[in-house]
Amino acid sequence: MRARSWLTATVVAGLLAPGVARAEGLEGRFAVAFQVGTQSEISGDLIKGTQGELVDRPISIDSKRYKDVYAPDVRLQGLVGYGVGTKEEIVVRGTYYKANGTALEVGTLNGHPLAVYFDPYGAYKEAGIEASFRYYLASTGRLKSYIAPVAGARFISQILVTFSVQDAGISIQNVPFSQKSTVPVFGLDLGFTFDLGKHVFVGLESAIRYNSPPKQFNSLQSIPQFDDSDGRWSAPVVASVGARF
């Protein structure tokens, strides 16, 4: 959290900072960059609270958010851009992100504590493609700050979970939770790049993303809606290194 706050503050500083003279412009130039960082989950329920029956026993499940289950992990991205104006750039980006799920207590089964495990088949894995239109608030100096609306798609892996009641010696493995899905993603980028020379640049970027929920299996009809996840709000933060030519 401290790292994300520091990076966000740095991005804001970049947006407000003036340009530095003797820098290369954007118009008519291609850019390629590699980005690495992380992301935090902002909001959205992964597991929905409900009541029902499992193995002929009463079950009660509490709602759990994405951030209760998935801790920040490494995000990898690569992009290609083209300057269509002195302050405008079109960017296409490929993304990859994987986060391992944390086992947690979610309710009770027949009065005994019920835990859900996301290992080994409950990791969140996504690949994605995004397009954005960057508008540079400062583009004439070595320090170039921008804002960019983003739209694209994410390809999300299926998730299987395990129910466990240690007090009763019950374990139900590989319960289908969500299907392999393609979902839309929308968001906004705020960031800056700094030219190290005529071609090479580095940068920082803070963003917000929303993607709709994946399709559900609805495999346990006796526990209605427990897998009816919300859409996911997240906040990626990445550092960049790239080149313009």
C-alpha cells in the first residue's frame, strides 16, 4: 500500500510538473515499452453471502471481497504506441496478471467453521488487450505527462475451489466456481514518461480498471448465488522502460 501511494503521488507530481527543453516530440513517432508493477483490488464481492445445504447439512456463507482473497502480485505489460499529434498518442497494450488465492473462513456448515481454499486451481489468471488514447498535458519537454481513457478485453481462467470443514472431517475438492471467460475492461490511466535521450524513456503510471464478472458454473444449486461475483475494480501501478523512434 505504501509503494502504491508513493507511485501515485509521483504520477501526480509528473502531471503537474513543467516540461524540460530540448526533448523529442510525439507526432509521427512510434513507441514500444515494457511495463512491470502490481495492482490492488478496490471493490467487488468475489463470494456472495447465502444460505442453503451442502451434503445434506445446513450451510451459511458470508460475502467475501476480491481483496480478501487475492493479494497484490506482479503485473506484466507490453505496449506499442504511435503519435498522431503533438499531444495525442494511440496505444495498444497486452497485459498479463496472476494472483494466488488465500484460504479463508467463509461461514459455517452444520454449525462448524467452513473454509474455502483456492489452491491449486483457484488462482486468478488473466491475459488481456487494451487500446487507449493518450492526451499529453505536457509534451514538449523531456517530462511528458498524460491522461488516457482505456477499453479492451480480458481473458480469465476458470476457478475451482475446495470446501473444508476440519472439525467434521469434510473436504469437497475442485468445486467449479467461475468459467473461463472473456470480459470487457474499461478504465483510466494517469502517468508520465521521462526522456533519457533521443530514443529511450522511462515512466510511471497509475490506473483504475473495471472488468465485468466471469461466467459462473452454478454447479451447486443447493447454495444459490454463492458464486455470483460482482464486477471487479482494481488499481494497477506500473513502471515503464521503452523507446521512441
